[in-house]
Amino acid sequence: MLKIHNTLARDKQEFKPIEANKVRMYVCGMTVYDYCHLGHARVMVVFDMVYRWLKSSGYDVTYVRNITDIDDKIIKRAAENKESIHTLTQRFIDAMHEDADALGVQRPDHEPRATQFIPQMLQMVEQLEQNGLAYKAADGDVNYAVRKFDGYGKLSGKSLEDLRAGERVEVASDKNDPLDFVLWKHAKAGEAEEVQWESKWGKGRPGWHLECSAMGSELLGNHFDIHGGGADLQFPHHENEIAQSEGAHGCQYVNYWMHNGFVRVDNEKMSKSLGNFFTIREVLKKYDAEVVRFFILRAHYRSPLNYSDHHLDDAKGALTRLYTALKLPSPASGITSDLAALPPSRMASSSIRGAGGEGSVDWNEPYAQRFKAAMDDDFNTPEAVAVLFDLANEANRSQSAEAAAQLKALAGVLGLLQRDAQEFLQGSATAGGLDDAAINAQIEARIAAKKAKDFAEADRIRKALLEAGIVLEDTAQGTSWRRA
RNA sequence: GGCGCGAUAGCAAAGCGGUUAUGCACCGGAUUGCAAAUCCGUAGAGCCCAGUUCGACUCUGGGUCGCGCCUCCA
């Protein structure tokens, strides 16, 4: 039984889908005017993990992650670059896909773009106007009348009075109430045609929150199961989404709200405004993408996650241990464990596809049961990963190919450990580093020295390679190597 | 100021009212020509103060510190 921490209830709750065996999930994605940073990586990886686990649990999942391709910052950036917003956003959408793919993030079922749903948004504003919740202000903007919506504040736990008390310097506007927010922004002089759409309230463009309400309803219905996003979206974005959707449709919008914690740098939130962010592609130049994914999944999704090279190095070391356990006795060596020769009958009991479509998990086996219990407990990936390490220990101890296969299959549910172990461990040559041929030549030379009992020379070669970042391991099957 | 979250061993990070988390690092042993990897074992924890309890890292109250939202932000 799956339990999910529901922000709406501020508690873990048993997950009950609206429709049996189906889950409809919406996650707030990127505003595409720049490269994704690690905070974005966390959202993508965390909800990819959720998506995978729901599917592994047998649900038929429809996953929507939107793309915001119209917004003040996009308009500003396009103007700075002297390019159209379309070329700008398309460029960063492509970059986002590259980053997501590298991190092993599966594509959502739908990736709607705001600009493709303008009619649905306008329809929603009209509905809100009819319901007495929207009004056109003197400046031409159409605003949401927050005080007319009863449940305002139920997600973020804020009351209108609290919000009023914490009000910042007030910006001059024609809102009836300072807390009202814009549904439809009127077009301003000098704005490009491509950021203006016709409407009964005059030319303009959608406010920030409207897109998600409109696209969620369009693709998942007026009432769906899960809505996710970063913790910073809880207020005002998600609160306003609820006001819009429930105000327009008169029914519950979302059953379970999930918010992931921030990525931090030096104990501070990584954010654009603070300027302390690292882009995904920047980090991937230095660290293997799977290490980054593992680093994210090693913490609970709701906890803060501190980023530093030291933490990534640590994650790399840990992932190396798992991959090392995956190295099976090579059939070519003539050494195979008894277990490896056993027919994989038990492994096929419950066919659940792993990330790479690899082997299936034997869910009756004790490690898998612990793994499942951890994942069902609000997606407790740190605990699930701990099970992976216990299983690695088991595989190493028993030299069991079956245990190694189970390890790989279970990790596959998290989108980990699906590569060839040797490929991961050896990585690829870094700039200025030794290439594989050079390494193998050195290994040959060392083997020759060992045969001649010239251990001083053998050790010299090994030491030289180590200094070049290459670790040698002499095994019964011969000498293997990996990049440190 | 309002609302909320957190504080676990050297670092990272979970569960749990009483019995080994886990990874890295460290120490001892096995193994190895020497290593590495692996295995076995030791050591090391729960911000402070009260309370509840036979027993609290785990529950309750208070305090301290850190973080977040209240403004664009994943």
C-alpha cells in the first residue's frame, strides 16, 4: 500500500486513485529561457522516480509535465538576444531534453506548451468571470478576486490576514485587493506580435498560473490524482492554481499535492535570483550523469539536498560499489558460480520492467520486499538504496549471479545500474588522460614484468597508472582496471 | 512580523519507544608477491532542558540554532 505525503493534509496518506489502477499526474516543469540547473534536475529526477514507481506498482499512469514558453522573463531575454521568443524557447527546450535524457529521465506522456493552450486558458478566464471570481481592472488586466474564493490558502496554510500582514512594498496597480493575481495581462505598447493574443478583454497574454490550470484540465480532467513541483511553488503558484481550477469547475482539483525539497549550496537555496546555481550541463562535464541521478535519489525527495563536489565524489564512490557488485564472473574465463548456472525460474515470477527494459524483479524475495516497503512509504529512496547495498553485499559474499541480477533489476526501478558495469567503472578517457589502448599496453607490460618476477617494475607501472587515475585490480581472471 | 520545515556518529543519510540502518572515511583481521576489489570484525550518534514511560534518538512541552515561503524562482 502506497503512502504519499500530501501537502494539502500536511501528512502521509494512503494513496487511492480516483479511477481504479489509473493515476493522472501533473508536474510543474520549466520556464524555458535558460539552461536547467540542479534544482530543475531534482524535480525531473524525483518525479521520474515517482512515475516509474507508480508504473512498477501496476498503475496505468498519465504523466504531464508542462513547459512554460510565455512569460516576462522569456520576453525580456528574447529582446536582449534580439531573437523571437519561439527560437529562444525552442533552443532551451531542446537543451532541457538533452539534460533530462542524460539523467535517465523518461519523457512524460505529455509536455504541453503554454502557447498551445491559449484558447483553453481564455475559456477558463471566462468561466471564472461568469462565476464572479474574475474582473477586468482599469489598467486592462483581468484579475482573480482572491477574497471571493473560500478555500484560498488551504494548500499553503496561509490565511488572507497572514498574507496581508506580511505584505511587501506595494506595487501600484489597479487590483481590487493587493492579493489578487493576474489571469490575463493586457498587451503593452511595443510588445511583439508573437506575445499577444486576441481575447474578449483585448489583446494580451496569460498570467503565470493560468497555464497549469488550463493544461491540467485539458489533459487530465478537472479532477486528477497527483500534482507535483518544487517546494517554492506551493505559494503562490499552486495555491492560485487551486483557486482558478476549483473556482472555475466547482469541484476538487487535485487529491495529492507533492513538493520536493530544494537543492542547496552552502546551506542556502540554489536559485536564479541568488545566482548560486550550477547548470546541469556544467555539472555533467565533471560528473557522470548517473552519479548525479544517484546523488539526488540518495536523499529523500522532501529533504534539502546540499550540493558540493565532495558530496558528488561521495555519491560516485557509493555507486562504484554497486557497479562493482554487478561484475559477474565472465563465462569466457571458465569460472562461473553454481548459482549462475541455475535457470532463472524464480526471477520471472512478477514481470516488472526496469528502467532500461532490463531484467524483471523477483518481488517475493526478501530484499525486494524491503525495497517495496521503502518505496511505498512516501517514496523513501534512501531506504530503498540501502537495500541495494545490502543486496550488493549479498551478491559479493555468495558470488551469486542471481543476487546480482536482482540487484540490477531492483536498481532499474529507480533508473540506476542499467549500464554495463565495466563501461561505468572504466568511464571514458578524460582530456589529456590515458586512452584505453595506452592503459592496456601498460597492463601487458606489467604482466610481463610479473612473469619475470620483476615486482619492482610491476609495482612501478601500477603506481604510474594510479597517478594517472587508473586503478588496477588483479583477479583470478586476470588484471582489470577502472578509472578512479 | 506571520506561517512552515529541520537539528542523528568525521562527512552524507534513513527507519525505529527496548534488538546491526546504509554509503564514504577510520581501525583490526582474512585474502594478495605487494596492492586494489571483496569478505569478516571493532569503534563511533541522536542540539539543550524538562516531562510521559519499566524503558526515548524515537512521544509531549519549552528553549537554542539552521533553513524555507510570505516577491520571480524547481
